[in-house]
Amino acid sequence: MRAIPDGGPNGAGPVAAFVNRSGYLRKWLLLGVVIGVIAGLGAVVFYLALDYAGQFLLGQLGGYHVPQAAGDGGDTGSAGFERPWAIPLIAFGGALVSAWLIARFAPEAEGHGTDDAIEAVHTDPRGIRGRAIVVKTIASALTIGSGGSGGREGPAAQISAGFGSLLTRRLDLSDDDGRIAVSLGIGAGIGAIFGTPLGGAVLAASIVYRKDFNYETLIPGFITSAAAYAVFGSILGFDPLFGYVAADFRFDHPALLLWFVVLGLLSAAIGYLYARTFYGTRALTAKLPGGKVIKPAIGGLAVGLLGLALPQVLSSGYGWAQQATATDTLMAIPLWIVLLVPFAKILATSLSIGTGGSGGIFGPGVVIGAFVGAGLWRLGELVDAPGLPDSPGVFVVVGMMACFGSVAHAPLAVLIMVAEMTGSFSVAPCALVAVGLAYLLISRTDVSIYEAQRVDREAAAAERARLRTPGP
């Protein structure tokens, strides 16, 4: 691990001097708005790049249109593959070009991106290069747009965190302020592209630790996330990503919570499997022969072949999660597919991103959790279980929260984000049980989907002090 450079205000210029002389309120009002505006614009750029890449690569070349979530247009997608032979080749080609760009111009853009941004918070908030932002945008759009299983939040986080790092360098902010600026970028970028401003602010304060919360980041995060959400929404719309799911759900019987105890247990197990499989694939890939270009390309080819059997694994999968929220569309999917999707999506994400491709792992985690909830509801419906809600929506929403919120060690942030993505705050009593139980189980292990997280603020401070101490 590299030593942490000393940093701080040294009069780099009149703007830098003005910012560094400012009090807490003025400083974070200014920096928060600026980071938020750039985070919102960056999220728009990446969203459009990904949309155009998907329409051209899978849509025009492959003759296949993936289903879309309600907030993305709600297109139900293609009924089948017009040119099935083209799908694996497109996934292979997209992964190949993406991997070449990363290897040639910015090796740090490999993977899901959020871990690199978290690592920058802890070790060097000045260290995210500008070229990594550009490469991450293009490479992720190619990977996911060609069918690779990845989410759009990782690139959005790295783009806005990179701008926070740029501000830290240009304004010569102190290391403490730089860490806050990069954290704000992570939360604002993810919050903007998912349309979850409150969740993004809470995420900024919690994602860098496994068992702690940075209150110094929370209040500036409100400003930053609101600005990012306003910019993104004013261009692309303010509708929740999944529309309004379980809008008619009302918690009216305590016995219902028993279902969510079961869902919490399942979510913890699947979340644990997700993290283990992803990082196990990454470790195995590093030992296999072949360069950093060919291995992600082979992973892309494998995902394309898997997608012919299970199209739910291709690209982000948000449209399939949307279909799982409604009874009619969920019942149209065979039960064996519903039960298999969480495992297939874990495998596809590991092959797409764990082999060295570029894309987020938050989004796939949400889809995995959605089908965990959908699978439990389908099994209950099959045996006519007592107390089962009429619609799978609440199970799907809570599954999203519990599965990823637990393994990301950010239960509150993810709970809020999914509630904002689905307009489903009425599921809170059920969610608290499932998310809380899943997180308690995961926290008894050493597993996290974000390896760069530190345990808490005290451990992170001790590490920085140790790295600054000159060796003998």
C-alpha cells in the first residue's frame, strides 16, 4: 500500500485561497453544489452513452432489445432473439474493446470502480486521474451495452469521485476535506443516476466503512445529492427507476413479518454467495494464463452464451426486475427461471466484471435481490401459503434492500435508495426486519462486496498515521 501524501492549503491560487479560508458553511455550500452539478452532468453523460451503446450494439447489431425499467421508458423488450448467433459475438467484442481501452489508457478503470473511489478516500483523495473518468465512461458503456452484466452506478461514482479528487488537487484542499469531497462524489453520482438523493447522501457517509458512519459527510451530502438529482432529473426526468411498486401495500398484521425473517435469511445467504463468487472469480482470473485484454473478452463471450439461455443476465437487468414486481409479468416467467436467475446473475456479473471488465456491482445486486424476493413469493403462491400478499411487489422491493444492503455494509443507505427507486416507503416495517437480520448475519463474517471499506473511522485514522510515519 502506498504512503499517503501530505496535503493542505498552501495558497495555490485566489480561488483556492478563498475556499480554504471559508468557514464550514460557505465552504461546503460552494463545494457541495459544484460537486453535485458535475455529478449530475456526469451521470447524464454516462446514462446516455450507455443507452446509445445498448441500442446500437444489442439493438441494431444483435436485433435484441433488453427490457427497461419504468423510469427508463418501460419497454418490455424483445420476445426472443432475432439473431441469436450475434449475441455472444457482440458481448465478446464489447468486452474486448473495453478491456483494450482500459489496459492501454487507464488500468485503474478496471472493475466496478466504487472500490477505487473508496480506496482514494482512505489513501489519496488527490489520486484519481482525469483520464480514468473518460476511460471508465466509455469502457463501461461498451461492456454493459454489449450485454455484459454490470450496473451503471460504479462508473457514475468514479466519474463524480474523480471530480472531487480534481477539486482536491486544484484547490489544494486539506486531506480531511479531500476525503469528504471524494465521498460526496461517490454518493452524489450513485444517487443521481438512480434518482435517489436522500439515499445518495446517506451512502456518501456510510459506504467507506463497514461498521461506522461519517457524520461530517452527511450534511454536505444533502446539498451535493440534491444538486446532482436536480441536474440529472431536469434533463432525464424525475420518475422513480421502477415506478411506484407496492403502492397499495399496507402493513396490517404482525404475522406478515415472519415472511421477511425468511427473506432476510435468504438474502444474507445469497449476498454472501455474491461477494464470495465475485472476488473468487477475480482471484482465479488473475492466476489464469492470458493478458488483461483477452480474459475479460472470454468472460464476455461466456456471458453472451449464458444470455441465450437466460436473457435476464444480459446488461443491467433492471427491466427484468421491473417485471418481477407485478403478478402478471412475474407469473409469465417459468418458476425454474425465477429461482435460477439470482445464481445466474451472480455468475454473469463475476464473468463480466470480475474478469476485468468495467461496470458496477450495485445494480446487479439489486436485480439478484429482486429475484430472491420474487422466488420466495412464487414458492409461497405455489403452495397457497397463509398470509402471503396478493402481489410480489413488497417481496421484490425488500429483497433488493436486504440482499445488497447487507453485503455492502450499508443497510440504511440501500434501504432508503431502494425505497426511492420504487416509491415504496410503505414497506418499511417489513424491510427493517429483513434488512436488519441480513446485515446482522453478514456482519458476523469478514465478507463485503466492497473490499476497500475500512472497519471504522478509528481504524482508518490509525492506518493513515502508520503510513505517514517514516520507516527506519
